[in-house]
Amino acid sequence: MMLEVEKKYQALVDAFLQVVNTVRAQQEAAGDGAPVDYRQVEQEVAQGTAALERAAHAAVLGTLDVNAPQVVIEGQTYRKVMRSLGSYYTMAGAVCVERTLYRKVGERSGATVDAISLRTGVVGDGWLPKTAEAMAWECQRAPARESEAASEQWQRLPYSRCAFDRVAHLVGEQYGQKRQAVERELVETMPIPKEAHSVSVSLDRVSVPMEEPRPGPVEYNAKGIPKRMVQRVYRMAYAATVTLHDAKGRALHTIRYGRMPKGDVEELCIALSDDVMTLVRASPSLFVVLLCDGAKELWNLLEKEFTEASLGCPVYGLVDLWHLLEKLGSAAKLLYGETEGSSALAKWRVCLLNESDALDQILLTLRDSGKEQVRVGDSRPVHESITYLENHRKDMHYAKARSLGLPIGSGNVEATCKSLFEVRRKRSGCRWKESTGAHIVDLHALALSARYNQALCRLG
């Protein structure tokens, strides 16, 4: 078979022929019936196809160059400076392409630009967009050293640990600059399942190890070089969720968010409110539910943004049932002992879920026990349960919530605290800086919400 290809594609043809020769050689070697080291075959084929992929990218990228004395970019005139080889980074490795560099007219030492980078939307210095997204994906779920190790196993993304780390933060920074607009577009285009009955909003806190300057005078090592004066301290970050539920309160889809300890949590609550308003406009029959533990700070933040006046529909507040049962469990053990206490707690749970006056019944039992001031260690379980019930009773109408088909647990945000912060950001020895930590939190939240690709393709 004869295939005519223009001379400009010679490098592509050579790479293709190398793959063909590799396959032919392996077929010939297999004819003697002896065992085959197929790991070596896989490696050689992967290397050949990677070379073919790089040659294809080099051919396409080369056609994107513009070679002219002057060009106009966003209304500004740029003059030609020189032509030189430039590196672009693909999923299969780096390729070198001749390109024309331009500098803005009137600037003698300003930054240069090239048409290839502008037309392809490279990230940083030559990282092609899909390659950058794939590297950032790896780093949002695991440290850069693990990303590098994984790339060696896959024989894809053959870049160093430092490159993975740098590119991930470049992508995270790029997303952070457009986060509000992208999040708004994502929720506006989000399909709402036909069985969606309610939307819940939850907010919670979780500790994160942070790197901060260590107070005190500067210390020096034996060579007289100043030491790096930092300390590892734990600060409280925020996790939030917007979840669609069916008529039995089961989660259908969850959008997850996170903010580092110094992040703008009030802005986060505004974003949550915008999400819910968009979903309610698209599906006016949705019930709106606020689900949190008993922390007053969290309720104050949410109730400021989620009102019937702002949303145009009722807002149901519910303290997470499982937090309440945890409180009552300690009191029940004190009142009835370990075994009988578990039975009593189970009865209280059934009562809470089915009877509108359950809180009054439980409060009466606790008050009449005469054990309100009895201590167990540093706590007073009965007193703490009474206080918890009295402080949050307006948000504990579980029987009514069940009759309306609403969720009564904040497990989605609890899971987000674990998956978004505990698993990825609290590994042994980890410590984070505010801005760079926020890059990974944003990207990881997108991945956990199953909208990573949809978000990054909107960065432009």
C-alpha cells in the first residue's frame, strides 16, 4: 500500500514507521513459541506511540505560528523581535517548535508573546491546556511526589514533581480568578433530576495544618545562615454543600465547596445562596432546607443569606439529627446505664421522627431525672442535653420534616470535611499556606462535585 504524504509531515511519518517497525520486530520474535517479556513490548509500543503523538503535536503547533513584522493583540500593536525554538508540553512529553516572538511597541525590555501560546491557551510557560488540567487533577487528589510516581507507571505526563506542583497551582490560580463567574455558569447549566424534591445547604468547620511565621528573634545555623522561622499550627477551615434530594430525603447530587482558614466564608455563603436561588428558579417546587450541627456561628452565617424574603420560598432549618442523638446518647447512658441507655436512645429516636411533641417528652424526662448536675469526667451529660434541646428546639421539627419528605442529616457536609480536608490536607507532615492551599481546595472541590472538566474548560 502506498500513501503519499507532504514533506512537511516527514517527522510524523518517521515516528509512525518506527511504531510499525517495533510491531513487526515483535511479531517476528514471537514466531518461535518461546515466552515473551510482554512488559518490554508494552514499554516499546508506548514509547513509539508517544513519539508519534509528539510529532503530531509539533506539526499542528507549527501551523499556529504567525510570522509578520507586526501584529495587533487586544487592540495593542506588537512588533516582531525574533524567531526561536520554544518548548510546549504535551501529555506525551515536550516538543520544540519554531515560533515568532513579539513585544509591545514602545517597550524595550517588556515580556515577549507568541501566537502559538495565545492561540492554544497555554498555562504558564508552554503547558498545553489539557496537559495542565491532567497534571492539576493528579495534584488535587495526591501530593506532587505521588503524581510523579504515577506518571512513571503510566508512561504519560513524564514530568518532575516540581513541574506537577507548579502547574497545579497555576491552574488553581487561574480558576480562582474566575471562580465566581464559572460557578454561576455551572449551576445555571446544571441538569436537575426529575425526582428532585428538596435542596439542602450545609456548612461545617474542620481543622487544617497551616504553615505560619514563628514569632521570636531570628535564629541562625552553624554557618551563620538564618533559619526558616515557621511553625505548624491548626486553623479552622470551612466546608459547604448544596445537595439535591428525592422525596425520601436521599441525596441525588452534591456540589461541594471549601475555604481555607482565612478564606471569605461570608462570600461562600453568598455563593451558596446564589446556587439555591438558581435551582429554585429552575424548579420552583423544591423545598429549601438548612442542615447544620448546633454551632451558632454556622447558623448565623447561613440564616443571614437564606431568608424567605430573599429566596421567595420558605426556608426550613434543621439541626442534624445525629448530632442531637450523640448528645442524648451520653445522657441516656448516665440515666439508664450502658445497655438500657442504648434502648432508651433508640426509643427517643423513633419518638423524634414520628411525634411532634417528642422534644417536650425528652426534656421532661431529663429534667425529672435529678441528674442534671451529675458529672462524667469533665462533662455534665444531662445538663448539656437539656441546654442543646432548649437552644435549638425551633430547628428540631424532625417529624414535620419527614412528613414533607425532607432530609434530616448533614452527612453530606460531614463527608466533605473528610474527603476535601481530612484525607488530602491532613496527611502526615502536611502543612499549607493560605493562597496555595486554596488552589488545591478549589480544584479538589470541583473533582468531588463531578464538575472538574466542565469548570476548567470555561477558563478560556
